[in-house]
Amino acid sequence: MYRKNLALVAHDNRKKDLIEWVKFNRDRLSKHKLICTGTTGHMVEEMTGLSVKTLKSGPLGGDQQMGALIVEGKIDMLIFFWDPMQPQPHDVDVKALLRISSLYNIPTACNRSTADFIISSILFESSYVPIRESFDDYLNRNL
């Protein structure tokens, strides 16, 4: 089995849903390294007993820390239960995190159904390296 680095993030109104999802998938998730933003990480650890690496709270820079880990290749997938019905004070950070996850082509779930599909994939337990787009043309463009 290949141990993955899983990023878990949830907005306040979705933390309960994420905790329930983690509890339901506890056995599968316990085989991997969990990395969470602030409050979410503390809640996951406290309510599931799983070990979690906790970053700053999202609005205090945790979303940006998570994005940096994605850029560095230290995150294999992002499970982000976000709340599309509530404005977020750090909405630009949320959009940047989702943009980076797409840019670096890591599996990203923004709701429970997609998270269920990702975790039930045969690729979840195996080594999987997503195809990375070359940014050479962008970097070598004439300014």
C-alpha cells in the first residue's frame, strides 16, 4: 500500500459533514498522512482519534500554507468541503487553493459524493503520479 498525503479542509458550516465522512472512512484514512487547516485539524484529531498535521486556520493563512504544500508536491489529494452558500472572509484564498489544486492536477473533492468516489477508487491505495503539465512555455514567454 502506498501512503498518501491527504489534505482535509472544511468551512465552518461543513466541518460536521467532514468529520462524519472521516469517521465513516476512518480505517482507510488511518493508513495515510492527514494534513488539515487549523480548526478542522483539531476537530478531526479530537473527534476521530486520528493523527493530523495541523496548519494555520484557513483565514489566517492555512489555505495558503496548503497551497504551498501542493506546489511543493507534498499533497497527493485535496478533500475540501466548502460552503457554496456562505460568503467567506478569505474567499480569495479559497479560490487560490482550488486554482492551485487544479493547476497541479491533484485529485480534488469539494463535496462528499466526489470524496466518496476518490476514496473508493482502486488508485487510492496505490502509487499514482498525476501527469504534470509543463509550464516551460509560460516561463519562457517573451515579456
